[in-house]
Amino acid sequence: MRLKDKIVIVSGAGTIRPGMGNGRATALLFAKEGAKVACVDKNLSSAQETVNMIKAQGGEAIALQADVTKENQARELVGKVVSIYGKLDILFNNVGVGFGSAGLKVSEEDWDAIMSTNLKGILFLSKYAIPEMAKSGGGAIVNNSSGASLVAHQIFAYATSKAGVNALTKCLAVSAAKYNVRVNCVAPGLIETPMVQPVMGEKRDNVISSRVPMKRHGKPEEVAYAVLFLASDEASYITGQTLSVDGGVSVF
């Protein structure tokens, strides 16, 4: 019960396809650890599926619909959660996409869409979450980056946007420290999520055997435990950091 009575927002708490994504796995773990979880997604039915799973395990959660890349919706979302629960303690910025052509073949449309989705939601939710956390004496924000931010990657737009997440995390950490709000991020590697599976396809086993020292893909639950640590009081003196959850890919 490391998050007992904590109020949490998880953006991207649903999944784009059936299965267990990082957002859903983290929302489930947060609830298991005692938090009350606001599960947010553009697809309300997908967020509600996560809520149903949380309630089935005895937890407390609500489903909310929002496009957090729109500042007004991010502001209204934070306000609604605070109006329901009275405060906000933890934010997991999980919304993100990974698509587009490789290298210089990327289109302007895809570049703009990836940059907007992977960065604006973090900025706007954090912008309105930090003042609310400050009212309660502090809090924690965890952003979802990617191992692609740490090495050269064939999808230029995705890797660049996630490198931006790392930089934005550091900027937010310095800005929010005076409010006792910590800001960190996780950088997952090859995780078996509904978003990664179609992208990897038949190449998955070859990539894992040649690039992952631990010789297996990661599980969303393993990302969730890293997020839990950074969000909990156990990480009370950690801010501005990027924690790789990648089976050792970033080591070499």
C-alpha cells in the first residue's frame, strides 16, 4: 500500500488495441497499492475497461475522456479530478504514439503529429498538475519516454520526440522542485504492448536475440513497477532522472 489514499492521474490509461499497455498496467498497479486512479484516454470505453479491471481487483478508479494535447482539455481534466477527490498527488504522463516512415522519408504531417502527441500532453498536464500538487505539500510526476531517445533510431520523429521528453522532464524537475514536486521519466525498451507488437512483427525475435542482453522482451508490468518506484516516497530524493527499463539495451 505504498500509495495509500494518493490521488493519481494516468493519461493513456486505455490501449489502442486489446491487451495490456504501460498505462493500463500502471493504473492497475497504482490502484493495487492503494491509490485512487483517474484513468484518462481519448477513447472513453478503453479507459472504462481499465477502470473495470481495477474495480474487479477491489480498487477505486474513474474513467475520464480527454485529448491532453489540447491545453483547455488538460486544464479541465486536472480541475475535474481535484473537484472529485479534493487534491492531486501523482501524475503519470503516458500518452504517446510511435509511427511514421523511417529516416528522411518522414512526412511533415507525421512529424507534427508525433511531436504534438508525445510532448504537448506532458507539458500541459504538468502545467496544471504542479500547482495542485503544491497545494498539498508536493507530489510526483513520471513521464513515459523510450529507449529510442537514448540511441540512434530509424524512426527519426519518434526518437526525437522522446529525447524531447527527457529534456522536458529535466526542465520541469528544476522548475517544480521549489514546490516539492519531483519529475522523472522511464525509458522502456522492447515491451510487449499492443503498440509495439504490430511494429515489430516477425523481426521481434531477431531483434531481441541480437540487441537485448537479457534475451527477452519486457512486460508492461515491469515498466509499471519502475513508475511506481519513481512516484512513491521511496524515490523522495530523486528528480530529473531518466530510468531505463530495457533489459540492458542502453548499456551498449
